Amino acid sequence: MKPPPDGLFASTVPYYARFRPAYDPRLFALLGQRFSLDGSQRVLDLGAGSGALTLPLAPLLREVIAVDPEPEMIAEGRRLAAQARVSGIDWRLGSSDTLLAMDVGPVLLTVMGASFHWTDRERLLRDLDTLIEPEGAVVLATCGAQHDDLEPPPWLAVVEQVRRRHLDPERLRGSGPAGYPDVRHQEVLLRSPFSRVEEVHWDQAVSRSVDEVVGLQLSYSFTSPAALGPGRAAFERDLRQALNSFGPDGGLFDERVRTEAVIATRPPG
């Protein structure tokens, strides 16, 4: 998990927590029930960002070790935790590359919210095998990703047209070191110590204003303020005009948003 180039995620910080869809609460209820979270456990959130997983998990645990390579994300996470009066979080600057040197100690779970593709996945899973307790798990969570069985909202095509006008193709391929990996995370997990793989998901309806749709784009690395550079004002102006021309009923842009979790545990014996 190397820091992204050009400070792309650093420039998303003011928009990330505000405009990204929140994980479905049923994810945290499932983890609490499945792993008997009773306030005595420790969990590692690797690639924690500003705390989208950390903050809802913390009340269920003794401690969350929240690790991220971006100092700005760590600072925002601390601010949001203080604002929400959530305690029991150990915020640390670091990455998958520095994990074993960080003296994290044993954890029941390692959770990652759309950060696994930034890592050397096979090596990281071997490292996590030395940290995660015998009954623990790796949990990969996403929220808002596109899925074949979820029909995209009509307004998303408007956003994509504006993106294509303002971004080069490489920016649109993905935000990982070389775009998103060809081998699915589940296949990598099946070859790892955490080879019992379960997938669960929940869908929820989200409605956004024009301002919220624009803010959401600024939370993505490929349309972050740093990525857009001097073209940011033109991008925002073009997007607002296109969305207002599209003009859905009621002025709100509706979408079905999916929270998905891949829960990987060790096989019995």
C-alpha cells in the first residue's frame, strides 16, 4: 500500500467523508454478531482513510488500529472521531509495507475498505496470517461500486460523458498502481491462508442533489482536485450544466448503492 502519486487522495480529504455513501449499518451488525464483538477485541483497519469503517466499528471494540499512508486522511479521521465523540482508536501513519514493523499486536479482524488493490495482496495476506487471531478474518468492504446486477442510474451516463471530456483514458482506468488488478480479490484469497471466502451484500437507496453529485466526483482519485488541476473549475461547471440539463424529477439524483463484504477466514484444522 504505497501513497498514491501526486497527492491524489490528500486532495480528496474535504470531500471523502462528506460525499461518499456510508456503509450499510447491517455490515457492522453482521460483523458484531458473527465475531461476537463485545468491546474486548482489537481490529486493524488498513487503508482506513478518514474512518468510514473505523468510526462505526469502534463502539463495538476495545480498540481499532486505523492505518493510512496519507497524513491528511489521518488528521481528518481524528477530527471526525472527536466530533462524533468516538474513542478507542489508535490512528497511525503507515501502510501494508510497514505493517510488520509497526508493532500492531494481535487483532481479531483486519478490515479494508477498497484499499486491498493498492497492496501486494499475496504478501499482505501472509503478513496478516501472523497478526490475525486463530478465529479471526480478513474483511474486504466496498460501498458504491458498480455491479452487473445493479442497473446504473440514467444520470451516471451524464457524469461519465463529462469525465471523458475532461480526463485522459489512463485516469479513467482505475486508481490503483496499474489500474485495478486482473485477478479478482476472491481468487487471491482462495490461494491464501484465509481460503474460506464468504460474500454478502446489502442495497440501499441514496438521493443526491447536484452539489452532492459534484462533491462525490471530487472524492475520487481520478477526479480529485489534484488530478483535475487547473481544469477543475471547467470540470465542475461542465458537470453542473450537464446535470441541470438532465434535470430528474424533484431535482434529486437517485441511485441504488451496494455495500459488499468479502469475509475470509482460515479453513478448519
